[in-house]
Amino acid sequence: MSSEPLSAPVTITWEVTLGCNLHCDHCLSGSGPGHQLPNELTTEQAHQFIAELDEMDVFQVNIGGGEPFVRPDMLELLEELTDRNISTCVSTNGTQLDEETLDRVEAMDPLFLQVSMDGLQAENDAIRGEGVYEQVVDALERLEDRDIGTTVNTVVTRQNVDDLPEIYELAEAHGAGLRLNRFRPSGRGEDTWDEFRLTEEQIRWLHGWIEDHPDVRTGDSFFYLNALGEVRNNTLKQCGAGSMTCLVDPAGDVFPCAFTQWDHLASGNVVEDGFQTAWDEIANLRNQIDDHEGCPAVAMGSSDPDGEDPQLRAILSGD
Amino acid sequence: MAAVARPDYVKFRREADGGLVYDHENYGYEDASMYEVSDTVIDVLEFVDDQPRSREAVEREFSPAIVETLISRGVLADVE
């Protein structure tokens, strides 16, 4: 990319609430029932923020949380985004997708759903809660007949990595793609990092499996190397946190990415400062983001003594 | 008359140095494509704007080769 900072991010992640009906052990934002912040953006503030996103020509907004659909105004906000032709992607736990919601979602374009599934029944429910797997499968069955682009999203952990071949088949059987996310030490993931992170052997198996399944989406620096440490996708090498993308939290505070929500990396607030101002300031913070090989958020969140992404180092050097 | 248009799934914006083209034709979560492009590409996209434009007019303003290249890369599309 040009050395000049971009006038606006290409894409942002907007965590619209910390409220969620689930309480997953690895939640990147530490969300859960009753976790809504008292100062989450109001509907009016959210509309103003969307108008500024449009004015700034942000191409894509990834909606996350918490569970976005526990916000009573979520569908209204999604309509506002898509009416402005902003590509909108909603990450949901899949338990709030009743038929009325899906009717309205189906009418929106461009809008895509990402439904979380962190293993087959035993592993998924151990992490996400009893009975959640069946609800997600039910949602996928109902989405199958809808004109809504859907991917199954799996955060790969030590416990569920062996389930990936069957999750892949299940997603395919329902007309959905599979996307893998890296488990990172943020939110409750900081507490469960040692329990859930992949072993080196699992990392090597995973990279081989991805090689054999090129249609599995990754979009993550963790996956740009193959099991032998060779670059398999140059486009994924660059970390875009704070340079091409950023995170807006439920209160409107802006951070480089979803996994770097630490006070010293905050760069303003979309209500108090305006998003353009916060974005313009974020280039200064970029200098504070570790630019070692791999993911800076993992390097910082795992407190690696060398300030590196330890899992990438394992691939590169076998340490 | 032959015309060209920018597909709905192609977005663009001008930057300090050139511009960006975003393409979500084969879209999945965070899997859209994004390209750094020259000022000329942005000039063409601004000229075409949101409506189909006569191919001849675009070729006259820029060049047939530029129009052909942008069509081959999916940034513009032939329309009836």
C-alpha cells in the first residue's frame, strides 16, 4: 500500500453490544447476558455513525458483539447500512434468527451472515452452552432455503480442530461456506489461552488440511503460512489493524482491531470526536503495534517474552 | 448502442495517491478483494458514475485500451 495513511478504513468491525444470550468460554469481547454497557450507542447515535461511515466511503462493515440481534434496533441499523450500499456482514451466534428476522434480513442487500459453530455437538456445547449446537443446525437448515449468503465460522481450538472435516461437510450440506478464525488471547480468551490454543502438532495438521481445502476461508495472518512455513497467500501477510481496518466498540471507542482493545491503543470516540478524527489519529497508534511476523494482538496478548507471535514462531522455527 | 457500467459490487474511492477499488463479487466474510489503483482508474469510474455510459464516450475521454482493460478486470462491465 501507499505510505500515505488511508483517508478512511477499507472495512471496520463494529461491536454493537456486549450483551449476549450466551456466555462462551473464549469470547473475544468478554460478552454475556446482562453485559450491555450503560453507554452503548443509542439508536440515534448509531444512525449518525452510519451516516459518517457512508460519508467517509467505508466499503464494508462487519457487525459483531456480543450477539448483535439482542439489540432491539439491530434490523433497523442493518437496513440503514445496506440502504446506503455499505457491504454488511453480521456475525451471529445463530440462536436469535427467527423467521421474522430472516424475512427482513433476506430483503437486505448487500448483507451476509456468519454463524458461529465451534465444534460438533460435544465440543461446541462445551464452549458455547448446552443445546446451542442444535439451535445452530436448525438455523442453518432454515437459512438453506433463503437467499442470504451464509458462512459457518469456527474459532479453531485444541478441542475442536479434529471436528473440522465434519463441520466442513455439514456447512457444505447446508449450502454455506466455512470460515476459520484463529483463537486469540483477548476477552475471556486471555483466561483460556493455555487451555484452548492449538498445539504445534495441531497447527501443522491444520495448515495441511487447509491446503487440501482451498475453498475454506481464512483471511487471517495465522493462515498465510503453510505447515512448512512457506507463504501460501501473500495478501494475508500484512496486518491491517489501524491501517486498513479498525474496531469500534459498543460505546463508540475506536481501537486498531477487535483483539487489541487495550486502553493505550484507544484512539477516540465516534460520538465525542467523530469517526474521521478517531481514524486520523489511529495512524499514530500504528507505531505502537508490534510488527513482528504474525499477529500483533497475539504477540501482545500472550505476553510472549520475545514480543512475538509464539504460534507463528513455532511454524517458522519449530521453537 | 454499446455501453459500460460499474457493477454494483464494485466500489471505489480516491486517496491521496491514486485510489482503491473494492470488489465483493465473490464475497464471503472479510473475503472481498481490494486493489490499489491509479488516478486514471478513479477518473474513469467517476466519469462513468452510477449509470451506464456510452462505451464510445468513455473511450473518447480516455482510450479504448483503458476501457478494455477495466472490463477484462471486472471493474467495468458491458451492458446493453
